[in-house]
Amino acid sequence: MIRLPLTCLFTWLLGVNLCHAQSSNTLTQSEKKSGWVLLFDGKTTNGWRGAYSTDFPKHGWVVKEGELRGELSTGAESGDAGDIVTLKKYKNFELVFEWKLGKGGNSGVKYFIEERRPKPDKGSQAGYEYQLIDDANYIYNGKPLPQDLKTASIYDVMAARKPDAKVEVWHSSRIIVNDNHIEHWLDGQKVLNIDRNAEAFKQGVQDSKFKEYQGFTAIPEGHILLQDHGHSVAFKNIKLKEL
């Protein structure tokens, strides 16, 4: 007869098996068979480097307690340790990750990062940004944030439809890119669904700060980027499946 600890037996009776919960920053056998890979192993910065660099930043980005943390403090865009990017480029993919911001925090996960030359004199490389920000408390140009600058939006291009995201708690996010189709998910809910050929997307780009970036509506592939926006941010369980 199999004897379970009382805590395991209790949770099993409730239909929740907490005793065999998946560890952070790992893949199940099913995930491996389906083609998922880890972009962060919970222990090292393998697979990442500084944007426009061959090396990983020497300060600011650290691995602690199974989290990839940006311990950043300048408040400037790409003004502290700098952004970090994946070594590989991706075209069609599904990306999942968990993240946490502090009050007043600002960061982002970008994709289709080309690292075009010349390198920007200041700020971050242009790309499609899954915005991460303190929706309720961040003040932009003296005003509360418009919807297209809030969490899970394609920053400054397409607004996600969702309530304000809370800070100082963990959230789960998902980005799906399949040819021109893009989806953003937040905490299990699809909050943005757009095709790059749609007039709404093209108009969003024309109304954004990216309108002068040649070919912005049709970037074919690029690196994935974690943004240094001068505020502390933490990531874990970063996984990707190429489609």
C-alpha cells in the first residue's frame, strides 16, 4: 500500500496535487516532446548577451533564487545595464514567461529585434514590445497611461484590452507569432489579437513613434529582448516553441 504524507493526501482529495508541482525553469517530458526549449535555466545567463554586444552585462542583470532579475535604478530606457537579447533569432514562435514588477516599474519583452546599425544613441532598439508596466501608477508626460502604453499592449501600436495589471505579484504572459498573426495573453486571457496586414495595425504603426522605422510592419525575424528601463524587474519560466 502506498502511504502519502498527510499534506499530499489532503491536496489529492481536493483534486490538486501540490506534491508533484513542476519546478520552476524546467520542462516536462511532454513539453520537450512538443518542441519547447528553456530560454532561462534558472541558474545561468546562458543563451543571452547584451544588445549590440557579444558579452553579457557585467552589472544590473543577475540570477538570484531561480529568477533573472534586472536590478536597475536609473529610470532611463536602456540607461543602466542595457537591454539583453537572445543569441538566436526567431520568426514564428510561442513564447511564455512569468514576470514581476515593483510599484512604478517599467520594462518590456520585445521581439523582432534586428539590432540595426547604427546603434541608437540613446534608448532601446526598436521592435514589437509586449509592454510591462505599473498600469495604475505610472505617469507618462504628466498624465496617466493611455491604453496602448499599458501592460500586454504592443507598445505605442496596438492596445491590449484588459484591466490594469497589479504590481509586486507574479504574472504569466504568452506571445504567439505565426506569420503575420500576433496574439498577446496575460494570466490565461487573450488580450490582443491582430494581423500585421490589417489596416488597424498599419495605422497603429503610422500613429506611433515607429513610423519612420523602415519596414516596421513586416520585420521577418529577430532576437527576443528583455528591456532595461531603469526599474527592477524579475523573470522566470521563460520558454519558447518554434512554430
